[in-house]
Amino acid sequence: MKTLALISHKGGVGKSTLAIHLSVQAKQQGLETLLVDLDSISSTASEWASIREEEQPLVVTAELSDIAELHQQATDESFDLLILDCAPYVTDEILDILRVADFTLLPIFPRFSELQSLSKYINLPGLVAYSVILNSCVADSDVEESFKTLEVQTMLEEHEIPVSPVNITRLEAFTDSLNAGHAACEYQAEGEAAVQIHKLLEWILAEGCKDQ
């Protein structure tokens, strides 16, 4: 079983949204997937699951203190992928997440002010296999990514901070699909939102969650 964690130091960066879309995409690709809502502040994942007609992927709520036991249970029940949607703050309990995670995603917006927050993540002891992911990017009319997005991505790379090669664009399909209890790959299977999530998951499984 592979374990993916999504962490942030504040809400509103799209952490839970990414976790949901990735979990449904993984299930559609044949991976038995468990999504754990550890975010008691907003409970986005569990609230989404409550309006969803499909039973899969399985979504459960838990406390950070339960993570070791939950990880073992998911392993025993032969899940292929465990996705941990963490609370939007950094505490000592996050270290328990890092102990079980094979890979960690750190969502931020492509803004220079957001870069200042990265020290709250990248200096965490135990954070080894991780990547920043630029979320809610605004695309230029004639190119896939805006100059601002590319500039931030280049800055991260120059400072040797791992950054996902897949950027997530600000698209209505990401929120509209959740409002209907679906995910991007179900809402518009051939749409750009679904394509981006598919590429992101493929990269995570191939490069992020590979055996360390």
C-alpha cells in the first residue's frame, strides 16, 4: 500500500479538493483507495462523501492521533492507496503523518507571498519525499501556464525545492463537480480538469510514491 499525505499551514489552498479528485481518479484506475478526512475544521472530504451516491472511494474521518492504527488497518484490509487529507495547520502531530506517508504534497498558490510559508513545511523533520504543487493557477489565453506561474515554478527549482511538473489550473469543473458529489473525472471525463488530475496522479505514483 502507498500512502499520500496532503498538508498545509492554512485553509483555502485546495488541499481537500485535490485529495478528493485524486482519490476518485485512483479508484477509476482500479486502485482500492481510502480517503481519510483529518481536517475537522472544514471536513470538506467527509461532507462531499455525504452527498455522493457512489460508495467508492471509501471516505472516513479520523484524528491525527489515530493515524498509526488507521494506517495498519488500511494495510491489513489490502487497500492500494491511502490518501490523508490533513488539517490546515502544522503541529507536532504532523510528524506522525510523515512517519507513515510515502509521499507528501504541499499545495500553494503561485504567488510570491505564498513562498514565505514554505519554511513551515520544508524544515519539518522527517519530510523527505515531498513536492510543492502549484494550485489554482491562472492560465494565459494563449499558453498553458501564465508567466507568473512559470516564474514561481522556476524560483522553486532554483532553490532546489521539489515542485510538481503538473500545475493545477483554476477551473470551474473542480468545484462544480464536488457540488454534485462527483469528481473531475466523472463530471467531464475528457475535460481539462480531469486531464490535469490524471497527469498528477500518474506522476505521484511513478515518481513520488515509488519505493524509496
